[in-house]
Amino acid sequence: MLPSVPRLLSRLLPALVLACAGVVLTQGSAHAVCGCLQDDGGGVQSDLRAADAVFSGVLVDSSGVRGKSDFATYEIKADTLFKGDVPTSTVEVRSKNNDCSLGDLKADKRYVFFVTEQGSEFRADRCGGTTTRTAGLVSDVEASTGEGTPLGRSNEPDEPVAVEFTKVADAEPESLTRTAAPGAALVLVGLLGLLVLRRVR
């Protein structure tokens, strides 16, 4: 015999209450993830002041992302420097594997990295401002830093240098006959002189 509707509802009510509580707790924890993102904290200008270097670039390689290691490492091909200094156009950035880590960056996207120096390492996370590069973001950054400096050299070979030869007074080179004529004349004069001396003796 099927239970009555009120009795069925009384049995289901505790389960519904627990399910709803679980949803609320889940949403609460999701909103708590990387809480710094909820507070703008001054926006780009604040991120610029806090960063030791700011540059844009494309992901080349990554390791340890969301893994068991404490840090994820990203190899970035930097193309534009807005603040600070980087030793080479290929920059290694590390991000702590926590709720605010950089996560899975896409190799086909350009990002603007706001990094801090910690020892010999560059560190970054989402709280520091690192995000996808957009025209609006670059405009906001350059409003404070000025126009970014391009990094790296073109892979195209240098153009060959054209060598020009200039004639001296438009003179044509003298022929061998004209060049040797004075020497031949001196030889003839010398021979004639010898003949004269012999006749005198």
C-alpha cells in the first residue's frame, strides 16, 4: 500500500533541506575562491604600483599546473615591456598552486603579466592583475607607463649592405702600353748613351 502524500512529504522534507544546505554551502565556497578578485583594490593602477615588472607575451610551455607541486611554472615569450626589466625576451614566471594561481593559460592567447621579484624568480597570480591582454587593458597600463618597449629581434636576416665604387675624376684606367712607354724611352736613351761613349773612346 502506498504511503499517504503527507507522510511521503514528511519523509522527503529532511532530504530536501540537506540538499538545499549543500547547494548553499557549495555556492558559498565557490564565491570564497580567490577572494581578492571580488575586491578591485584600485584596479590597474594599484597592480602597476605593486608589480616589479609588467610585460605582455604568449605562453610557450608550462609545468606543474594544478599538480602536486607547490608551484606551477610558465615559460613566456615576452613581446612588450611596460615596466621594470626582464633579462631576456623568454621569461619564466612561477605561480603558487592555490585558489588564486594563474591556472591553465592558453598557448594561443596573449596575456599581460604583473610580476613581483622574489629572489631570482618572477612570481605572479590572478590577485596581482595578470590576465588576458586586451586593448583596453594595454591603454590603461600605457596611461601610466608610457608606450611599451618591444622585446626580441625579428627572425628575418639583415639586409646585405650595398658596396659602391666611385671613379676618381671619372678617369678611365690607362692601357698597359701608355703605362710602359716612359720606361721604354729611358731604356732607349741609356742604350744610345752607351753607343756614343764607345765611339768617343
